[in-house]
Amino acid sequence: MKTDYKTIVSDGLWSNNGVLSMLLGLCPAMAMTTSATNGFGMGLATAVVMAASSLLVALFRQRITQEIRIPVFILIVASMVTLVDLAMNAWMHELYKVLGLFIPLIVSNCLPLARLEAFAAKQPPLAALVDGLFMGIGFTLALTSVGAVREILGSGTLFADASLLLGPAFKAIEMRILPADMGVLMMILPPGGFLITGLMVVVKRLFDLRAGREIQMGGAHSAPA
Amino acid sequence: MKRSSMIHGVILGTFCLGFGAVLAVTDRMTSDDIAARALDDKQNSLSQVLPDELHDNQPVTDTLTLKNDEGREITIYRARRQGRVTGVAYEIFGTGYSGEIRLMLGVDADGRVLGVRVLAHKETPGLGDKIEVKKGDWILRFTGLSLGNPAPERWKVKKDSGDFDQFAGATITPRGVVRAIHGGLDFFAANKAALLEAN
């Protein structure tokens, strides 16, 4: 069986995007997108966990029987999250102070679990790794764009505090788009999360319609064979 | 049927054991570093409210525990020079718009504020979070103040006819912080002897 890596990549980034197509992982997507930087950080941590757990599940896929797959998947995701949490706390402490808050939340994200079930459990390790990684990157892109829109409308800034997350070199991308008192507070509160995420889903579907592509809905179980 | 559920149990148990072992090893490898980082963090927040020239000891390890009015155990970090206590720092608690605000307050031996920093809060981003030093200078305003300066009835935000600015759209947060700092200074006054005792 030949693996179609191009489809895996484009599925993850766009056509089967975790947030904007499958509508999975919405809880962190709402909670952590009060700014573009926060969304990016949450997405990145999720991508690492997804890539690692997809690889592990694919490696052990012959040993994981149908009856016990769900507890094993949860065990693997939770172990990866704990590993990342401990390692970052010890060796990347500055980054941990910014991201540390998000990491335990990854366990409660259903997107990694959905990909393990729908893809990694049936595919060879390399394909599973690529799928986990690009689903994670797609998740990062979605969260960063929702975060960017909410941040611009809510606080008038874009990528505020990016230098805390990515290092002083990124001070340059911290921007003020609107004057400080122009922000619409609601956008950085939970209702704004629902509104903007919903609007982004609409925008994505309009793009797809325009391009004459078939819209995938609720495609959590549609793994490329 | 019975036999197969045995096998599933064994497989699941093996996975749990394997990942448990990996986690245990990682925890072992990281625990010293994590403890060191936590100490660094504490030292960092202490050094912002206890100026270096005030002490020749390590305030983070020179501690004392007292109970405040609410019966809460408060850890006091003492700054000393040549054995004499020159200043103390301790946590104070305020009530903000959405829950508790934790702050670290540094006070010198005469009861003047050396510095205040927010440790943790859940205030609205963009409104109440201006109490953080990285989002604004507001919190620096308190340095040098004491119970009598300004007068007790002026230890309030401007809206309550006091001395301190509130933020546009957020009065409850600064009000809570001002009250917490005033309470912290009251705590110092009430426990002065115990706090400055040299042992």
C-alpha cells in the first residue's frame, strides 16, 4: 500500500482541518485564543504531543487490540503530555512560564484522540507521524488565526508578548493595530471565541465552495485509505 | 471469552507499566531541575520587592511563619544586613473582579513599601491586568508609601475619593489591590516586633 503523503499534509492543514472542518478541539480553541501568541503556543504544544502519540500508537498498533484501544490511547496521550510538561518545566523554563498553563489542557483535547482512532491505529509509523504533525500544525494555524482576529478586535494588538514565547528576536512582530481604547472587550471574552470561530468556519467553507471543492463535514472518521 | 479478556488485561497492564516506568524515570531526571527553577522564580519575585543593597543574606531561605487576621499562614521572607532585619516580604491577598489577586509586598524596617508585585490574578485581560508590572507602571506608584502616607482616608482609588488612579473600565481590580496593600501594611504594624526580631 502506497501512502499518499500529499493528501495527509493537505488534509491536516486545510481540507480536514481539526478545528475548522472537523470542529474538534474546540474547548482549547475557545479558551486559549485570546491572543495570537497564546493560540500559537497552545497549537505548538498540541502538535508535539500529537506527533509523538501518533507515532507511538502506529508502532504498537499490532499489540493494541480493539477492546482496549481507547484506554491505551488515553494512556499514551496523557503520558506524552506529562513528559512534555516535565521536560519543559525543567529545561525550557522561560517558555514553560508562558505555555505551562496550556499543556495539561491538551489531555482534554479530543483532536489527538480522534486522529489516533481514525488514522494512527491503522497506518504505518511514518504516515502516522506525518498525520499527527500536520494535524497539529493545522490546529496551530487555526488557533493562531482565531487568536489574531480576537486580539485585533479585542485589544487592538497583534502578537503581543510574542517575544516572551519565541525569544527577543520576535519583538518586531508585536504590533498595535488599533488604539488601546478601541478594543471590543467581548471579543477576548468567551462569546468572542464562539463568534470568531464560527465566522472562520464560514469563511473556510466559502473558500472551498469558490474553489469547487467538496466540503468535508464532521470528517473525524474519514481517514485516507 | 474469559481467556481473551485475560489477554486484554495483560496487554493493558503492560502498557500502563511501561509508560508508568517512563514517567517515573523522567520525573526522577527532572525533579532537581524543577525544584531549582521554582526557587529561582521565588528569588526573582523577592528580589523585585527587596532591593539587593538592603541585604547580605538569602531572603528566600530566611523565613518565618505568622498567622494573619484571617488565620491564614503567611510565610515571611526576611532581608538582613549583618544579622539585623532590614526589610521583610510576604504575600498579601486582594479580591479582584474575578477572584483572588495574590501579591508579594516588600516592607522596610520603618514600615515603608519597598515594592509590590502581582504573583497571580484572574482579572480581565486588557482591563484589570494593568496591575502587572509588565503591562503598566501603576503598581510602582506604591513604592515609598506607608500607613500614614497618604492619610488613612486617602488609601483608596480616586473614585472613592482617595489618592490612587483606577483604570478606564476597571475600578474593582485597583480597589482590591489598594485595599490589599493597606491591609498588608496593617499586618506589618500589628506584627512589627515579631517580624523584625533578629533570631
